[in-house]
Amino acid sequence: MPDFISLSCPSCGHKLQITEDIDRFACAACGNEHIVNRNGGIVTLKPLINGIRGIRVGVDKTAAELAISRIQEEINQLGEPIELSEAFNIIAIYPSRRAIFMRAYEQIKGIHRSSWDIFLEGSTIRDCQQAFSTLVFEDLVKLTDSISTQYPSEDDRIVKSTLNRIIKSTIRKEKLKELAKYFEIISKNK
């Protein structure tokens, strides 16, 4: 007949009887799993969930460290950031670039003016500034895609590359926020 050890469940206090050959069990009353520790004639119960939490912390930390290196590489590939004010100056300073930008902007916003009207009326710096102030990320992508690449002029290329730099800068900011989140995970797990 096996020898029993009488203990109480650390979770609910229910009386337990454990045999010598059991290393892990679940309480019949509460269902919580425990690990049986035997050390120098003393038998204690340790909730299994603590061991799992320790593993989770280690996994979270490893995942965060891997994510950090991946995100840093992605940020490096995006190149140097550009501020909207700098991009605005690159585009708005020349009337031809302003016209290219405004034509693309009006196209994606559904404003219908002919190229001839835009040429006759011109696009003022103020028009361009108002358009810039309303841009959101999706608009930037549409703008960039709508600029002609079939027979691009130097100004077309400059406007398109400037808009692409704004897109990359926007993505870079999001990546930096993501990176900060992973640094926070690591600092909590130390």
C-alpha cells in the first residue's frame, strides 16, 4: 500500500493526499495544477502557472529582441526622413512642380479642372499649402501613383520622389513607435 502525504491545496485549501510517485497533479476541488517539490524531506506544492509565467516572460523578451533588430533594419532601409515643410519647399518653390502636384492632388480628390485651367490660373503657393495640410497617408500613396511615369519630366521625378520620401518618413515614424513598444516590453521583463 502506497504512503500518502497530506497537504493542503495552495489555491483553495482543499485537503490533498499525494503519493511518493506523483510530481505533478491537479486539485480535485479547484482544478489548479501544481508541481510537487521534494527537498530534504520537505514536500511543498508550487502552482504550475508560475512556471508558465516565467516561460512567457522569457519568450516575450526573446520575441521583443528579435523584433527590435528586424524593425531597426527596416528603419535603416527607409533612408533619411523628410519633414512636410521640407517637402513642401521642394515642390512649391517651382510653378511647374506645383502644377504637377496640384494636378495629381485634384485628381485623387475628385476636383475636375482641366490642365489648361490649372495652367491659366496657375497654382499658387497658398493652394499648394492648403493641399499639403489635408494630406493623409493614403492620399500620399494615391498622389505618388497618379503622377505620370510614361514620359516623366525632371520635375515629375522630383515631385514623385519627394512624395515617396514623405511616405517613407511616415512609415518610419510608425516603425519607431513599434520599436518603442518592444523596448517597453523588454524593460518590464528585466
